[in-house]
Amino acid sequence: MHQEKPKENFMVEPNFTRIAYQTLQQGKSIAGLAHKQLSTKLLELFAPEAMPKTQPIPNELFKELRLSISKLEKSDWKDAEEGIYPVSQLFDAPWLEWAARYPLVWLDLPSTWLRRRNKRTRDIPTRIDSEIYPKYYLQNFHHQTDGYLSDYSAGLYDLQVEILFNGTADSMRRRILAPLKRGLKRFKERPEASLRVLDVATGTGRTLKQIRSALPKVELLGIDLSSAYLRKASHYINNSKGDLAQLIRANAEDMPFTNESMQAITCVFLLHELPGFARQNVLEDCFRVLEPGGTIVLADSIQIADSPKFKSILEDFHKTFHEPYYSDYINDDINSRLTKCGFKSVKAESHFMTRVWTATKPDK
Ligand SMILES: C[S@@+](CC[C@H](N)C(=O)[O-])C[C@H]1O[C@@H](n2cnc3c(N)ncnc32)[C@H](O)[C@@H]1O
């Protein structure tokens, strides 16, 4: 006989999960801050000449940052609770692998300091065939050892980003999922499995994995210039359930896809690493590849115009990390760039350090 579940059990489970999520985020935030404080102390001690000349963050600004993180986590929880993605997504990370790699993050620091001190920004593996990459790409973005061009770099990247953002990187990436799902409703009369979603500059595939959990049936594609990062993405995505995601090494400025072949495109944390002309080329090519009615969802750093209160933090970011195009990016007008390509209904919203733009390619 069917027995009804006692009501209080229903209440306990979500509250417990929410507390677990908040505790995890707090733990990540404390770990990220402690890591950064200790590594700054070590830098001061062992390589003071490499110390970036940044401004101290006043208390008021710290409060603003904390408030902004708390809003981000509320949105993250709300979207999960509303079923935009499963609650399990909030806890998803290769925890054991990260724990095993964490000592490497420390061991890698001295070479990062040396590179910063000696202003070596094009210190990339000599074995790579530099002909096949755009010149702007062959650099040590954020002083990353080997740039984006080795398995070693790909193995550390996710953990380093998580530390950089005090454990909020994945929550910020997930902000693309609600607008992506809304955009795909335009094709609701078609079977979900026939819809193609392309993640541009997919890197190690964190965003693709999140899309897979929110939209398990759609066909997933990811492109990136780094074979090493794509190998990592393949390991994370193609070892789990679901159809294989197609991962292609290509330049996002000139993608190997036919016109109008995708119903949605996402692109996370790429634009700030491109010079202005390449930023425009990427958006133009996304427009070309999207089917009319299709949606593009971009996520990248907030900018000065939408977040003036964080101006000093944004301006200091590229003094701390090698980000050659960041200063240009934070003053760039992405809405105008999208409109210039032909996109319509451009909307944007900010979540902690991330701005999310949504736009559609008009129907014919
Ligand atoms: C900051 S990472 C972001 C990766 C990923 N989307 C994420 O959320 O972590 C930038 C990525 O863009 C890729 N990239 C940079 N320029 C590119 C280009 N012109 N075409 C394709 N990928 C590019 C890099 O290889 C790297 O994986």
C-alpha cells in the first residue's frame, strides 16, 4: 500500500542541502582567501620585486564584495531549486583530483613569480607549432606556466580559477544556464536531442558539463585553441553518462561550422583575453553560425560602466595577473559589438564578478 511521506521529511531535506551548499561555499571562500594571503606573504618574502603595486581594499568595498557573493549564491540556489539544473550540480567538482593537485599549485608559484619579476610573458613550450595560433594567444595569461599549451597547465587551471574567485567560479558560470534554457524555448517544437549547443573557448569543459546537467539531451559541441585543455574537457565530459560531446581544436574567430548550424552558443571568460579586433571577429562568427531565432549567452568579467564601485579592483586585476587585453576589455562596449553583428534583444546582468549578456539572432 502506498504510504505518504511524512511532511517534515520533505522540509528537512532541502534545508539540509541548502545548509550543505552554504557551508561548502563558505569553506571554499575561506580556503581561497587563506591561500591568497599566504601566497602574497611568501611573495613578499622571497620575491618582493615581483609584488604588484595594487591599492588596499577598503572595508566598505569588502562589505560590497561579500554582499555581491551572497546575492550570487542566492541566485545559484534559487535556479537549482527551480529545476534549471539539478541541485547535485551545486556540489559538482573533481574533489579528489583537486586535492591531489593542490600541492602542485604551491610548487608552481615560484616559476610564476620569476616570470612576473622578469616580465616574461611569452614563456611558452618551444615544441608547439606557433604558426597555427594567433599571435595574441601565445602568452602566459595570468602568468600561467606554459600558457594554455600543456597538460600541466590544463591540470592546474580549474583549481587556480576556483581559488582566484574564492570558490565562486562555477556559480558564476552557471548564470548562463537560465538564459540558455529560455533561449532554446524558441525551438520547443523540435526534439531536444536535435538541438545543438556550442560552447566557444570551452577550456577544460566546466561550462559544457554544467550545460549537460541542465539539458541532458541536447547535442553538445565545444571548441578551443588548446588541445591540452580539450583533452581535459574530454576526460571530464566524455567519461560520464550521455552522448559524446564533440570537442574541436579551432580558432573562435573562424569556426569550422556551417552557417546557421547551432541553436545556441555560450562563451565564458574568453572576451577579456582577446584584443578588440578578435573580440569582434568571434562575435561575428557566432552570429554566422547561429540559426535565426538562436541565442548567444556570453559571460565574462564585469566592466567599469556597469560596476563603477568595483573600478579599483578591476583596474588592479591586470597589475596582479598578466592580462594584456583586460584594461581594454573593461572599457569596451559589448552591447554595441553585439548590435553591430546584427544581434537583437541584447540584455545584460551582473553576478558578483561576472557580467552575462544574452542576445538573439533575428528570424529571417
Ligand atoms: C580564461 S579561459 C576560459 C575557459 C572556460 N570557458 C572556462 O570557463 O574556464 C580562456 C580559454 O579561451 C581559449 N581561447 C583563447 N583564445 C581563443 C581563440 N581565439 N579561439 C578559441 N579559443 C580561445 C583558451 O585556450 C582558454 O581555454
